[in-house]
Amino acid sequence: MPLLDFSTAQSFISKFGNKSEREKLLSLYLSLPYQKVNDSPTLKHYTDWSKFETLNLEVRDSYDTRNRYLSEIEGFTSITYPKDIEGVDETSNSLIRPEEHKLVSLTLALSNKVIISSSKYKKVFFHHISSEGVFSPLNLEVKVEDGDVMDFVYLSDSQGQRAMTSSVISFEVGRDAQLNLSIVGLSPSVFVHSKALVKGELHTNIFASKSFISHVNYSIELMENALSTFSAKAIGINEDNVNVRVSVIHKGKRSKSDGILKAISTDSALSVIGGDAVVSEEALDSSTSIIGRAYNIGKDSKAVVAPMLEVKTGRVQLAKHSASVSRVPEELIFYLETRGFSRKEAESMIIKGFIIDENDPPFLEKIIDKILTEAKVLLSV
């Protein structure tokens, strides 16, 4: 079966004004492979693209505004897509080309462009599907003007068990500007292809879980004196296949990046968390760090953490990376058992302490806690 019922895709684009341009993008989608020969072999190994081809989804709007995680995100102005915002009839994205990936060209072909500019309000963008068998595309540009500060959350979710969100998202952060960003993918099937151009500061939290198949790709380009911090987490439960990748490219002098990668895998799930840091020849006196850790819970689970580093100049302030994958440490379990906790309570405390960081937004901590508690990975202790 194909990813889409292609007849519904062709019918869907008839509502747009530039139909011929969108048909060209559909043709590009059909001609591109999911994986190019010269792409990273790590990417190819861990993303089971064939799972997308089993979905056979229809392209149609889904307008129900219910969201099970809405109550967890307080103090934000909410936008539910596509109900609350229509966008403009354009297929371009300021930072992302349709040739970058097969699903990028498909997403651009089937969506309007939505533009969000910085303001004094904190915004949460719900990419929500309320029906079974729906493919929901999004082309989004987020712009933070020079000197502004913005808090922005992108969250994809679905009421059904067979649905897919596919998003192409760009983030532009101006000089002396700051973007506090969260990308959360919780739909049954998820594709996120995102890119950031940073002249100021960018602080990012990425979290993906509860997906039959998900691929979240996030690329950051740092200009002179730009700063980026990120925390990326993947949790696989049951038979999930979750893959999150973050790339940081230092292009300007004295740019700085600091990243943390964490994964948990339970049952027979696969959770992959990867990070690449590249310091270019022009990025003199820059610094970068990526630290990755993962826990396997259960004999059939598999968690992978893969930080990588490439430095093309001899003038760097700092360049380091490390990775470790392990079971929940028995010595810590034993220690807590001697303090009166059961084994399950001890595991619960260790896992929660591992996956949740003190700098996580409160809503993200609540979502992670809720997911792990529902999966009976965590107990109330």
C-alpha cells in the first residue's frame, strides 16, 4: 500500500490557486527516494521508511479542536491547525527546498504557507488530527525579529491510531533576538523536517514518543556570535519506532552550541537519538558540545544514541562529544531498595530522574510523566 490514496491528494490541490506548481511538487515526490545513496548510513539504518508506505492515508482537513495535552500547557496563546489559521497560497519555505526530502516535496505540494511572527505572547501551535486515516501537511515559517523574545511550541497529536502529521518548519532568529522553542511529536506517524537560521539565541527542547513510525529532523545554522542550546529526547513504548536527529552547523565566528541527547526504549520499541555538530573553517573560536545517554528497559527493546563531531578549523574554544547506552543501573536500584522502596518504585525514580531535566519547560515534564505513567514505566512515588 502507498503512503497516500493519491486520488485524494490530486483532488485536494484543486482548491489551491497555483495548481500546476503543486502538481510539479507531487511529481517530484514520486521521483525522489526516501533515502539517497550519499545520505548518512546511520539515518538509513534507523528510519524504517517502508512503514510510511503501509499507511494508505487520505488528504483532508481535520478540524476538531480537542487535544489531550492542552491542559498541560499553561500561559500560552493556542493556535489549532488548520482550524484557527489558513495561511497563504504559496508552496515555498524560506529555508527549506523541496528537493531536500521526498516528504518535504509532498508536504509543500499539499499545504498553504503559515507565517508566525514574534510577539509578546507565548504561542503553542497544535497540529492536531481528529480522524482516522488522515494525512495532515503543514508548511510553517516562524520569524523572530531583531531584538525580540519569543516562546513557541509546536505539538503534533492525533485522536486516532492511524494518522500522520507531516511538517516543514523554518525558524529565523534575528540579531539580539531569542527564541525559546519546543518541538513535540506525538502523532501515530510523524515526519518533521525543520531548519533554523540563528543570529541571536535559540534554546530548543525536542521530544518524540508514541509513534508507530516517526522521523524528526532538526538542523541549526549558527552565524557569528550566535548561541544554541538543545535538549532532544526520544521515548519508545511497545512497538514504537522513534528517530530524532539534531544537526548544528557553526558558520560564524565565536558561535556556541551545547546539546543533550536522551533516549528510553521499552518493550520491543526502537528509540534513536542522534546529533551532529560541524564547525566550519570560517567558525573561528567557536565551541560545541553534544552529550548522549540512553536506557534500555526490557530484553527486546533497543535504544541508540549517536552524537558525532566534525571540526574543520584548528581554532576552537571547545569541541567534545560522548555517548553511553545501558540498562537501569542495578547498584542504584539496590541502594533505593535498602531505603525501603520496591524494585519497581526504585526503577521509576531512576528513570524519571534520568529523562527529565531541571531546565525542561513545566508542560514538557508533565507530558513525559503522563506518557510514562500510562505505559506503566513510572509509578507514583
